[in-house]
Amino acid sequence: MRILVVTAVAAERDAITAAAPALEVIVGGVGPAAAAAAAAVALSAAPYDLVVSAGIAGGFAPLEPGDIAVAASIVFADLGAMTDVGFVPVSELGFGSERYEVPPRLAVELTDRVGGHLGTILTVATVTGSAEAAQALLDRHPDAVAEAMEGAGVAAAAAAVGIPCAEIRAISNLVGPRDRAAWRIPEALTALGRAAASINEAGLTA
């Protein structure tokens, strides 16, 4: 199986390639638009069986720094409209879908391999920075395990060419108030590398 891994930044790529040098990894840039563009270019240039959005992320309790989140669904959580009754997702507006489902067998197998937590991974264009905003996301997505900025972009590119997409995230901090002193980026990068090594094992089912 030929797997393409898309990260946001070079530090994530380096952590993955150090632990799993056989994986093909590109740096797509930060945010859903950059990730979608980079993934689309790579997927149009070579045949792949699976594309994986991977990196570090904020986690929702009970996940803690160093844990691994695995997507059952990848949801563009702030794609929609703010109204006088709250946030309305793009699907309810009638303009497509904000949700990409990971093939269930693949999601479960990845979770088992990495010892991860399976749930929805949210994609946002603006990182959550308050307890109130974090709770609003959980109210809309009770099974959310992590928040990042690229997964839905990678998933959109994969869907356009009919390739399965997955997402794994190593938790560096909790979603909510931005407390840089509490971030555990080195630990998260180490955990990301371990997870990537598991992905690269033979027999993964896309």
C-alpha cells in the first residue's frame, strides 16, 4: 500500500520520517486551504492508496498531552454561518457537507495500532482560545477528541480523487484557554513518531 502523509509544518514531518523513514511525507502548510492545495497537487502527481493528515493538536478531555487521537470522522467545524440562534453548519445551509467519514475498518485498525482514542477530529481555521468556545464545540460534537487545522482540507482533496483519508493527531495541549506554558510539544512529536511507525507496518487496510 502506498500512503501519503500530509503534515502542517516541518517539525511534524521530521518526527514522522525519523520514526518511519519509508513513509512519504509532505509539508502542506498551516490551515485547511494550504493543506487541501498541497494534498491535491501530490495526489495528482502519483498514485496513492491512502492519504493521512497527521500532526500535533489540541485535545479534548479525557485526552492528555502525549495521547493519540484517531478520526472516525473529520469535520470542518467552523464552516457555516453564525446566526441569531447560533452556529449553523454548511450542510444545514444546503451548500454541501462539512463532514468526511473515515472508512470504519480503517479507523478502528489505526486506533488499535497506535493505542489511540477514536472520535471526531475537528478542523478549524481559527484555533479555539477560550473555555466557552471549547464547550460550544463539544456541544455540537460530543464525540470530539481533538482540534487541528488541516484534516478537512486533506480529506476534501482525497475525496475529490476517490482515495480514502484518515487523520491521526498527537495531543500537545488541551483545547481551551491558550496556556503556552502547559503545551508539551516535544512529547507530542515523539508520540506522533511512534504512531507513524505503527501506520507504516504491513497489512493496513484502506
